[in-house]
Amino acid sequence: PIDQALSIISEYAAEDSVAVMAAELQARITSGHTISAAMAVFPKIFSPLAVSVIRMGERSGQLVAQMSVLSGWYQRDDKLRQQMSAALVYPLITLGFCLLIVVAGPSLLFRGLFDMLQQADMDLPWITKALIAFSHATLNPAVWLALGGTVFLLWRLFHRFVDPDRARWWRDRSLRGMYLLGPVIQLQALLRFARALAVISTSGMAMHDGLALAAACTGSPVFLDGVRRSRQKVMEGIPISQALAETGLFPKLFTLSLAAAEETGDLSKSLRHLADIYEVELECRVEAVASSLAPVVTVLVGGIVGMMNLATLLPILKFLEKL
């Protein structure tokens, strides 16, 4: 029984938050609530897709099958997240090291040399003057206070005068237009949409309702906005493939495969095949992005270190020439 399974989870869960959640679910289910209603109390843990699929499983008597499908979806999505994170760890760590060198390097490594050069009363190269000024700025609390105040003021103005949903939409659209990151975001959205819609198609849910849930799983405001418009067309009787094609968000492979699946009546199988295709393509894209970022970040770090060396060596050479 589900209440016994939740009791085991609450007792042996590695994280306290999971144990508390499982205990609360058990209490609600034993008091007469349905599983989907109990899950809906935790919107940060269970997505609307999960709650809706479980609800349809309860109504159709296929709860175990729907749980199995939903579990497989979450496992593959979590695996994809881990693969993407692992591929981007090295470039991000290198980039963080680069920023640390830029901010802390001049003041920590060359502070004594800069003081000596200024006391020597000599004409310093412009690059050395710029590095000295930057070093002094990083050590000045007033600069950090002014910078923090400016960021806080901009943040307050942004949240006061800019619609958050509209801002997320523009951010998503801007990221989609980036050279390396855009195709990765698009493929990830297509993959999640295909997998979520495949799960929904087996649950017995109406497809015009399932489209909105599947779009919400992508985490993309642009995707969600476009699919919501197509949902209205589906309710008017237009085929799903045609409605999605008119959004301009889906490639021809997706819409043509969906059109063929609508004719054969095997929508779930076609969506799973599409998801598998996009999963392989996304893995290749992520590896390509990581491979491209690594040399770029390395060159950036080398350029910064080289500029610092140049700024410190030029005045030293100039000083030695005068001896």
C-alpha cells in the first residue's frame, strides 16, 4: 500500500525535507485525500504535470502504470541535468578562477610593487597606471559600498517598474539568440516537451490541456507563450502538428513526425522517438559547447595574466634603463 511505502520513505530518507514531505503525504492519504490531492500541497516538489498524470491514473485505474511512466520521465530528466552540469563544470570553474584573478590579483600580488613604483616618481605606462587605479579601487570600501548600492537600487527599480513575467520572456528569447547557448536551450525545451507530452498522451488527459502542462515542463516562457496560443487552435479543431508548426518554435522534423503520428494514432511512441533523437543531439551539443568554452576561457585567463605581467614588467624595465 502507498501509505506503507511513504512510511518507509519518511523513516529512512537521507534528507529531512524528504522525510517531512513523505510523512505529510502519508497523513493526508490515510485521512482520506487522494494521492494527487496530497501531492498538490507541495507545488515546489511535484509539478502540475505530475499531479495531473497521477490524477488521471487514479480516475482510469492505471495508477501504477502512470507512476512508472512518470518515474521514468523524472529519471531521464535528472540524468540529463547531471550530464549537462558535468560537461560545464570545468569551463565554469576556470571562469570563476579568472574572475578571482581579475578582482583580487592586483591588490594581493602586486601591492608592494605598486607602492614602490609610485614612490619612485617615474612616468609609468598607461597600462600600469590603469592596473594601479584598479588595485586601489578594489581595496577601497567606498567603491564596494557604492557598487552594492547601485546594484540594489537597480534591482529595486527593476522589480518596481518591470513585469517579472515579461522580463523572463525577454531573457529567454535573448538566450535563445546566443551563438552557442541558443541551440542547447532550444533542444532542451524540445526534449522536455516531447517527453512530457508522451507521458500525457498515455494518461488519457485531453491534449489541449496536456499541451499547456508539457510546455510548462520546458521552463521556457517563450515556449509556454507559443504553445498556449496553439492550444486555443487545437480546441477549435486544428490538428496538433499544424497548431505547433504555426508557432515557429518547432522544427519540421518534430511537426512532420507529429502529423504522421496523428494519422496512425500512435502519438506516444512517436513522441518518445523524437525525445530520444533530441536527447542524443543535446548531449552532442553540450559536449561541443564545453569543448568550445574550454579554450576560450584558457585564452582569456592567459590574456589577463599576460596583461598583468606586462603592466608590472614595463615599469621595471624602464627603471633599469635609467640605472
